[in-house]
Amino acid sequence: RGEGEGRRGEMGNKGSKGKKAADARITATDRAVLDLKLQRDKLVVYKRKIHTIMEREHEIAKQLMKQGKKPAALLALRKKKAQAKMLVSTDQKLDKVQEWIDSVEDAHRDQQLFNAMRIGKEALEEIHTEMGGVEAVEKLLLETEEANDTQRQIEEMLVGKLDAVDEGAMEKELDDMESALGVAAPPGPKTE
């Protein structure tokens, strides 16, 4: 029994820690929206109550008319009319509360968008700083272009020298084939 009580005590503590963490995440905006929605729900319940009262007063007026009690029936209809005015007022309040809920939620979405844009801008600025700015990019592009130009020049020089070396070696190999075969090479193309 003692062990079980200890566990329940621990579980209670863990539960209260979890509740504190959850409460820490509730913002003033969340609280405002919740309060507005609670008020809206109370108004909806009150509206149903008004409808019930209006129906009851209508039934009472009908019963009183059947009993021939016209003044009492008129009083019941006046009560019904008063409830109808309260219903209109309640509907207006409901509309106003819903407008507030929508406005607060819309403003909250705008705030979240603004915060996301601010964080994105800061990240972009950090990336630009790490890159060294526009001047660093221009310098890198210029250096890259210069390195590519140098590479092309080296390749052209190497290809040109190799062509001259290869041409001489190929002519010598052709001459060696002529000698070995005892065949004269056909004359080259004629130039006019």
C-alpha cells in the first residue's frame, strides 16, 4: 500500500509539471480568443433559453385565450414580445463577439506572418554576411572567369604543341610504312 501511494504521489507531481508547461504556452492572444469564445457560447445558450421562454409564453397565451382570460393572455404576449427584443439584442451581441473573435484571430495570423518574415529576413542577412556581400560575389565571379581564361590558354598551348609533335610523328610513321612496303604514298591534294 505504501508503494502504491508513493507512485500516485509521483504521478500527481508529473501531471502538475505537465500542466505548468502547457500553461506557459498559452499566450495572451490565446486567452483572449478563448474568453471571447466562452462568451459566445454563453450567449448561444442564453439565446436558446429565450426561445424556450418565448414558446412557453406563446403557449400560455393560447391557453389563457381558450379559458377566456384575454387580459392575462395579452400579458403573456407582452412577455413574449419583451423576450423577442432580448433575442434581437442577443443576436447583435453574438455578431459583435464573433467579429471580435475573427479580428483577434486574423491579427494573430498577421503577427505570425510578420514574425516569420522578420526571421526570414534575418536569415537572409546572415547568409549575405557569410557570403561577404555583393562585392565578394563580384570578386569571386571575376576570379573564376580569370581562372577559366587561364585554363583555356593552357589547354590551347598544350593542344597546339601536341598537334605539331603528333604531326611530325605521324609523317615519320607513314614514311616508315612506305619504306617497309615499298609503296609510294599517293600525292597529297593539289592546290591550284
